[in-house]
Amino acid sequence: MNAIVFDIKHFAIHDGPGIRSSIFLKGCPLSCWWCHNPESRAKGAQKLDFDFKGSRSLGWETSAEELLEAVEKDRMFYEESGGGVTFTGGEPLLQAGFLIEATRLFKAVDLHLTLDTTGYASSKVFQKAVQWIDLVLFDLKMMDEQKHFKYTGVSNKPILENLEYLVSQNKEVHIRFPMIPGINDDQENLTNMCEYLLKFQTIQRIHLLPYHKIAAGKYHQLGFENKMDGIDEPNDAKVQKVKTIIESYGFQVVIG
Amino acid sequence: MTEFYQSQEAKGLSVPMLRAKAFHYLMSNKTIYIGDDELIIGERGPAPQQTPTYPEVCIHSLDDLKKIDERPKVSFKVSKETKRVFKEKLIPYWDGRSQRDRIFSVLPQEWKDAYAAGVFTEFLEQRAPGHTVLGDVIYHEGFKDIRCRIQKEIDAIDYFKDRKAMDRLEELKAMLVSLDAVSVFAKRHVHKLKQYREQEPNEQRRQELDKMIRVSEHIPENKPSDFWEALQYYWYVHQGVITELNPWDSFNPGRLDQHLNPFYQKALQSQTYSAEEMRELLQAFWVKFNNHPSPPKTGVTAQESNTFTDFALINLGGLKADGSDAVNEMSYLLLDVIEEMRILQPSSMVQLSKKNPDRFIKRALKVVKTGFGQPSIFNTDAIIQELLNQGKDIVDARNGGASGCVETGAFGTEAYILTGYFNLAKVLELSLNNGYDFRTEKQLGPKTGDAKNFNSFDELLRAWKTQMDYFINLKIKGNNIIENMWAKYMPAPFLSVFIADCIANGMDYNAGGARYNTSYIQGVGLGSITDSLSALKQHVFEDQKLNMIDFLALLKSDFEEAEEFRTYLLNNTPKYGNDDDRADDIMREVFETFYQAVNGRPTAKGGHFRINLLPTTSHVYFGSVIGALPDGRKAGKPLSEGISPFQGADRKGPTAVIKSAAKIDHLRTGGTLLNQKFTPALLADEVGIEQVKNLIRTYFKMDGHHIQFNVVTAETLRKAKKEPEAHRDLIVRVAGYSDYFIELTDELQDEIIRRTEHSEF
């Protein structure tokens, strides 16, 4: 089975522990307003009639074996640093069949595997997809289902279910909360989120990812509508305020 | 110097005695400078930031002086009076007599042609061999003790059997005179200090002056008894070495944390000095190095090493003589001082052994991130193996380190001389043109065949190897001639006193007196030649996209109207720096050829030739003498530097660069230089520091010799935005992740430029 990948990043140091190689799988069922990788949304490789990041195509087809060869090159760095490989996207679960095949293959050679996911998939698919995964970086965007629908295009029900499954399996999970001004940084959402997470003894740390306008240019280049026009990046004070609120529930907060 | 050489006293002296007495004359007569509030004293020139010239080595012409005065970079002000003295006194006497004139008068014409064409440079044509580092002798012996040792050797000379008895006697006598010279120099400082003491209104400064008088009355005659004396003693010795001749890489205390820590601990225990006072003394010591620009260079030498830096490289960390972890309190204190001082000189480095704690390297990285390129980071375990491979004793190896840029040496026991850069890529250009150089319009090398008739990549490689052997031979021939001339005409008796075993051998440092004698030839352009060979292999011999005739025509036209093909070359050639064996195997072959041509061949001093891979600024000069290269590099542009990939050739991030670089067999070199660029944001948090530390540890596990991190400034980023092609390798931290700068959108590039400006100091 082959996959469509749109990037492989070596020396990734913020996608899980240690020095990692991140594999970006193409395609995402969500359409978050603040998405940093709008080029990754569409499934399948794409030809462009303009230059994007020095190339006229988005994504290429590759096999799990080829990917393994690419990431094996950095094995010494993983072993020195306690790193490994991270599957990210897009939404890797969208290519679940491939993900299962690749993770089984990678696990057989003792690589530490991280999945960076929105958590959006049917529970059947999700449970199979995470079986070889050591650590899940799990995005939790907002608790209100209607709002979630509005800003991401999908319901958060399956997402929460899948998170609960991970916890029940004692999988290591790092919650990632993208802090988007005016969308999910209100007191209500923060309270709901923290109270919800308190149920899970194993979740102690939350990564707070303040919104960046870094993708604005990409929307422009790709001719996509940018719904975030006019929304500014949160300043330090605002980020600190949210951090304090989350910390007041006893969570450890890491920014970035 | 000139006065002495012309005096009655100089007549009839042996060469070593002539040199020693001239040195004595200089130390007895040169201006004594003691600055307000200085704690460590002694200047090379009449005042800080001034430098003498060394007419006996290289007499500058009036034209040189004009250039040195007026050039936009690395200039020295030359007064009218100086010019008058040169014209009326110095030039008439030294012209034709200086070491430089002597050397050029005996070198063979083919050597001069290759030199003029930029195939290699020559370090010893206007500066003296030096490149060495002091061991621990001065912390255990005063001049008195050393004189005893010399006298014993004089008494032991065997006038019956030893054919060199008289040479030894003269050399040892010269050593005694040279020690006296520096004693006089110290006494003159005491005298001046006492004068200042008389006039000093400020009580606190009077106390300092009293202490300084006591220090300089005690050392250098006696071994240092405290921290201050240790520093001041070193500094007098430093003055002696750099006044006696103008040695490359000035001089250097080497493993400073090892040498000073006992004095530091003793002072704390006996409460002689507080930690704060010792920190201030170290700062004063740092300023002294920074006061000393390297003496003015001219001609090719100025181009290969175009800098004021005089390459004193302080070593921290590493291993002790017994093989245990050498990091101590002084290592950390010195890192503090380096961070606080933020000055160009002295350079600093940390030696990192697998036995050193992570805390040490992380502290060093925190200094690196402040952004002035220091300290650089070296692999102690590799250095030791390199030295062992060269036949050194393990204790001498552990007491060694790196000096200059990255050169491996056994401190205090080895004369290791850089003899010149060697232009690997130029030799390829010559191989493509049947040994003919179009720039100087001369047949420089052997006729290895018309490249148009090469039927395989192997034929091309064979031609290049034949040219390599020829030019390396030529370089070595020149080196041996020049080394002989230094041994014969320019001994350095004072330096010889401090490098074992010059005294025991009764032989000069410049004549092979040291325990170990190594001469290095430094290869330049490894990335450029690899990528160029790779391009020819791929596009001419494998894909046959272009035949050799057309390819050579394109090179000759500097890719005129062939920008599209040039872009194709840049984007579709396997290149060094991407962990791609198609390119890296070629690199290995280049390395092997260079290594086999040089390594182990005997030098004129009884030592061996070795290789290392470092450029200083020669990759710019060497690039300027080469036309367009098959890798797509345009005529005259710089070559790749050290073992770093060609600028922009590496596109897979730092791990791939390190993997490629680790395919070099570092342990068979005497040093390699790898540069990595980053924006300050990469090291902004603990995660960044931790992972960069792991990156280094991994490289060193693979026997990498050295890595340095250059902080990218906003100015560089602006340049990268304008010329993306030359900055393909530039990685920046965006937000929680890193990306290639040139691939970011305009807006984001601007944003990062602003952010970088913000975090600059």
C-alpha cells in the first residue's frame, strides 16, 4: 500500500521527544480556520500551475519501505536523543491503512513512534491505527460541539471518544491546545476543557500552541480564502493568562 | 631590529646567537606600555591595537604599506613617519635580505607558477612557523629552573662524538640569552610600575600597583605562587614568543582551565583572592589578547587569512593526563568570562569527551546562542585518536587539543606547522584542461589528456589523481626548501625553551627540536570538487544529458545564456551534505586521494606531513582563481569551506549534513571544520539546547572532529531573501518547527527577519 506524503522533515525537535523525523501525510477531513498547512488538506498528489515552496507539485506517492529507508538514516540521532519518527499531516488517520502498515514495519525495527493527530476518525479505524504508536500528540480544539463544527467542519464527538479510548489503554498522550483568539480562548471553553481532562489521571501536561499568522502567505499563494483575516496573534499577556487558567486546574503547561 | 643587525655587536655571531641577541636588544629597548587600570601588563606594539612589522621576515614595500593603510578591510594605519623610516632605513637594508626574499629567490619556477595560479598558498613566506600551544611547564618552573636545565645540557655536550656539538652549544646559549631578554622585559615593567606608583594619587590603584610590582618581581624568574602570577607569567612568555618572530596563530596557553584551576582553588582556600577578583583578572587577561591584532599580512597571505584575528584558541574541558574528565570549576568560570567579554580575541573552544558531563556542553551552547560564534566545539576523543594515529604517546595526546582554527596538536610537545592551503577544485579545473591554466595562460601541470576524449568517469578521476600527485609533490618540495630555510636562518630560541624536547635535544623549534614534528597541508573545496565530479559523472557519463565538449564550452562561457541548465545542475545533481552515497562516495575518493598523496611523507625537519581540512578565508581566494565549475558554481565565486557542504547544496537538514561529514575518516586527519548556521531562536529554549547537544554528541560518536554554530543575523536573512539560491541550507525556527528560510513566503520571511532583529544583541 502506498501513501501520499507532502513532506519529510528531519531534525524535528518539537514533535515528540528527542530528535525526530516527521512524516507529513497528505489529506485532512477537517478544515480548521487557523490551519497552518492548508496545502495538505486535499487528498492525493496535486499539480500546480504556479511555484509553491520551490515546486510545482504538492505531495508524492511513496511506500512504507521507502519511508523507512529515509528515516533509518537518522537512527543514530534518535538513539542518542530518545527520539524517533512522528506521523503528522494533514491528518494521518485519513490514510489509516497505510499508517497501520508503516507503523508495524517501523515498530519491528524498534523505532519510537509518535502520532500527531486531530483524533478525528471512526473508533474502529482509530483503535487499529494507534496499536503500534508509543505517544499520541492529541489536538483538543474546543469542547462545544456546535462551535467545533463551525470552526473545523466536523463534530468533536468521535474525537473525544478516541481520546477516552487512548486513556483507557494507558497510552501516553500529550494534549495540544491551539489557542485561537476569539474562537477557543474564552473562559467557558477553557473551564470545560480542563474539567473534562481532569477525569483522566494520566493526562498531566498540556501543550499550549498560541495562534501564529505564519500560514497567511500560503493561503494567499494557493488562492484559498483565509477566514482568519483580521485576527491577530495573541500577545504574551494573553497567552500567560490562558496558561494561568489551565495551570489552576493542576495541569503542567508547556508553551509551544 | 635593524639597528641591532647593523651594529658592531651583531658581527661574527652564530645564527641562533644573532637571533637571540637581536631579540634581547628588542626586549631591552621596545616601548613599555602600562595602561590605566591594567592588571595584566605587556604589549606587542608600543600601545594596544598596534603591531610592529618584522622586517627580517618580510620587508613591506612602500606599495604594501599603502595598501595595508588604505584597504577597506583589515587595514592598519601607517603614519608618514613610518613610511619615511621604511624608505630611508628599513627597505635599503632588508630588501633582498629578508626571509621572504630569500625564500622566493630559491623556489623553483614551476612552484611559483602554481602559487601564482592559486593551486596552493604558502604560510611560511611572510610569517614564521608557530602554530603551537604551551603546555604546563611555566606553572611548574621559573626561568631560574629552566636555565638550570639548559646549563645541564650545555655541560653534557659530547665534543668527542657529537658532530653537531657546536650547533647544540650555540642553540642552548641562544636559549639562555632569550630567557634573559624576557627577564629584562619584566624588570623594565617593574621599573615603570614603580614610577607610576610614585605618581599615583588613588590609594586603591596604588595597592594594585604594589601587587603588580610584587608579581613581576617574582615571576618569570620563579615559578608562579598564585593566580595573578600565573596569568602574568604566561603573558610575559606570550610577549616573548610573538616578539621574537611573527609566528602564525600568535601563541596560546591552551588548556587554561587545567592550568589555572589549582591556583584558583588554592586562592579560594587561602583567601588570597576572591572568586570575583579572579574573574576580573581573567577579564583583564582577555583584553590583552584582544589588544593584539595579527601582524599585517600582504599578497596572497592576506587573502587566505584576511582577518585581524591571530588565532589564539583557549581550550576548555576534555580529559586529564590520566584519562579522566577534566571539566572543573574553572571551565565554567571561563565560560562566564567568554560570555561576558564577547570579544573577538582570544577565540575559545570547548573540548567535549564522552566522559564530560552534559551540563558542560549545555552551558557552552548557552554562550554560543548569544551569537558571536564562540565557543566552537571539539571532540576530545577524536583528537586523542588522531594524535595516537600520528604516533604520539597517550599522555601527550590527552594533554593536547586544537589550536588555530581546528588543528590537532600535542600541547607543549609538538611543532605542528600549517604550510598552506591546497586548492582541490583548482586541480580539477586543470585536469579538465589538460593541465593548462587559462587564467595565467600557462601549462601548469602534466598533460593528462584532453577531457573531450575521456570515455568514462574513471578516466577523468585518473587524470585528476595524476594532477593531484604532481601538485602535492610540488607543494611538498617547496615546503621542504622553505622549512630548511627557517631552520637555517630563523631559529626561535625563546619559543624553543617552552616546547619539549628542544632543550634536551639542543635543537631549535624550527629545526626539528620538538618531541613531535608535523607539517600540515590543508585541503580546501571538498564540497565543491565532490559536487563537480558528481555532476560530470551524472550528467555526462551516466545520463549523457550533455557531452563533455558542450559541458566544457558552458564552463568556459560561465554558463552564459545557459541559466536553465545551470539551475538543472543545481537541482538535479547528487550533492555532498545530503547523506546521499552517490555524492558521498565521490567525496571519500577525493579524501583518499588527498590523504594518500600527503600523509606520512617525511618533512625536512624529520617529521611527517599530514592533512587537515579547513579554510580560514582561503575558500574565497581559491574561488576567485577558478572559472565556472560543473556543479553550477559561477566563475570567481567562493568554494565550499572546510568540510561544510557547498553553500546551499545541502537540503535535508543538519542530520544529513552531519551524516555526510561523518563519512570522512576524521581520525586520519589533523582536524576538519564543519560550520552550521542557525537563528538564535533554535537555542531559545531548553528543548533546543538539549537537542542540539544530542546532535553534537551523535556527530562525535561518529568521530566528527569539530562543529561550530554560526548565529544567523537579520542581515544574512535579508540577503537570503534576495539571493535564495546561495542560502538553500538556511534553516530557521518558525513556530514550534523549523523550515528552510527560502521556502517561506515573503510575509513570513519578513516576520522572521523582524524577530531575529529583535533577539539580536
